[in-house]
Amino acid sequence: MDKIERYRQFIKQILSEHQQITSNTDTVKSQLILDSENDHYQLAYVGWQGDKRVFGPVMHFDIQNGKIWIQYNGTEESVAKRLVELGVPPCDIVIGFHSPFKRQFTSYAVE
């Protein structure tokens, strides 16, 4: 299995695990959005809580130029650390929700 395919599997694994621990209700569901053709991956909440609309991402990943971009992480887990534990080198992980200036101070890739 090539590197990109392994990265896709790691992302899907992390998102699926988080989907299992989220609490679905009759009116709010968690949705996995997996676009392997364009390498966009997301876990989101969709539904209604009473008369209030619930919609938003829990996690969002992209694969760009051979690197995993963590675009959003609304959980307490350090998904970058988890990716490293799965075998992704830090130089292939970009914390996309940090500014490029701030990324230089992490142990992960800037771009």
C-alpha cells in the first residue's frame, strides 16, 4: 500500500472511532464525509435540537501534496499525536488551523 493510501486509511480510522463515541440522538446525527477522489475527510453533526439547527464539523482533514492537513479538530484529542503513533512522520502533518507563522514553532510541517 502506498503512502497516500495509508494516510487515507489512518484518517478514516480516526474519524470512524470518533463517530462511534459521539452521541447520536433522534434529531442530531454524526456524518462521515469521505471524499477519496479529492482527499477531503470530515466528521460533522447535522440535525435539529428543538427549534435550533445543529450543523458543524467535529474534525476535518485534507491530503495535499503528500501531507495530511488537519484543518479542524473540535475534540480534546491531539489527532496530530495520534497520526504520529499510527506511523505518520511529523514532517507529513500540517496543523492547518494554525497560521503559517505559528506552525514554525511546532514539531510538524509548516506546509
